[in-house]
Amino acid sequence: MQGCKIFSTPMNTNEKLRFEDDTEVADHHFGAMKRVLHYLAGTQDYGIWVSKTKDFRLKGYTDSDWAGSVDDMRSTSGNCFTLEIAVIAWSSKKQASVALSSTEVEYVAAAAAASC
């Protein structure tokens, strides 16, 4: 990275999207999602090979935001599980109810990750 040109982020990093925002962006993301699903459909027979080692490790990570949706004030929870260096499962979901505190949001996220 030595000698690279530094520039500011070309967008507002604190921007929150709403349901009534421009559908052109949604159409672009929908097209990208369809391409990813077509790719995944062709790789159903693929697998992950992890050789057995003395330090065989399964790790789980979880995170959430508090009232991140500006439309309905619901929070989003996410989790990711790795086996050695390979991601074997992940999830990202909007929580079903409105949390009254950040502690409640984190508790719901941890419970969702534990039930995977």
C-alpha cells in the first residue's frame, strides 16, 4: 500500500435506506442476487475439505444493531460460524420485535446464533 493515492469515501457512510427510496438501486441489487443464486445452483455438489489437526476449531461470531431500520425501528442480527478458516454457516435477519435496549438486541442475537 505504499505510494497509493488516498481519497475520501465517495458516499455518506451514515446513510440509512428507507422503503420508499429509489427502486433503481433495488433492481440493481436484485439482478446481482439472481446472478449469485444461478452460480450457487451450479455448485450444489461442491464441498469443503478440512484436514484433521490437533487444533481443530469451530468458532462462532454474532453481532447486531439497535433499531437500525429507520422504517420500523427493528434491529438486525447476524452470525457467522467458521471451521478452521472456512465459513460453514452464516445468517442475517431482521429481528421479529422492537427491542427496548441494546442489551436486549445483543441477547436476542446470541440466542438466535445458539439455535442455529
